[in-house]
Amino acid sequence: MKERYIVFDVETPNRANDRMSAIGITVVEDGKIRDSFYSLVDPEARFDYFNIQLTGISPEDVKDAPDFAALWQTIEPIFSSGILVAHNAPFDMGVLAKCLRAYGIRWKAQAYYACTCAMGKQCYPNLPNHKLNTMCEALGISLDHHRADSDSTACAKLLLDYQAQGFSVRPFIRTYRL
């Protein structure tokens, strides 16, 4: 069976976590990174100072970026082509669901996803925590944290590491109601 995982990470402009200011997508297929995509996103929402400091993304950075509805035209075929994966996946899945609702986009009622944080807790139980930066440091994976493209690539590399350790994604697949 062909395995295709759509590993993604989103950055948000404010604490509401209902809009994206950036998205990174890394496609893993048959045990290899096959493709990647990155875009800033005009959230059409206010930015909190905290989020600007955390992500480095400001309102000026996204002024010419597509909004989520326009971007969805590009990323929907990618998202529909495999199982979604993220680190602390309920957060990223929640932001995705809220963006779909906010823009009145009907995609599907539910999506299958897996969380590399949950997988990491079983694969590497002795780490002090299982945050993305901690996991990457422990495994020697390069990371420019809170940059969606770097985060999605690092998450994809974690997924590949877990698989190399003999961990199957299947027991970690969950259903998210969109």
C-alpha cells in the first residue's frame, strides 16, 4: 500500500488561533520527502505582538499574500492526497478547521491525521519533553522554529525517523471532524 503523508505546520497572527499567517507543507511518500510548499497567508485579522515576535511575521509581510480562500485553491489537492500529519496536530487541525469554516469552504466532514508529538512520546519516552524543538535537538534535525516551512520539514523528518525505528503510523491515526 502506498503511504502518502501531508505534513503541515501553520503559524497564526493572534491568540484566537482561527486564521493562518503562514503554512508549510512537506509531502512524505513511500519513506521519502517528495515535495514541499510554503506560503505566507493574509489572515485578514489583527496581529498580536506576541505572535509577531514568535513567528517573525507582521502585517506588512502578508499584505500581498493570498488569503486562505485563494490559497485553498492551491493546497486543497495536496491536502486531499494523503493523511495529514503535524506536531501537536490538534492545534494545526483546529486552525485548518476554523479557516475552512470562516471562509465557508466545504472540504469534507472529517479528515484523517496523525500527530508526531504523540508518536514521539512512545518512540522516545525518556526525553524531558516532546516539543518540536526538543525532539529535533535530540535527533540532530535542523530547525528554524516557528517558521512554517522549517517546522513542517522537521516534522516530516521526525516521522521518517519514527518509521526507521519500526513505528507504524497506523495506530496513531485519528479522525478530526471538520
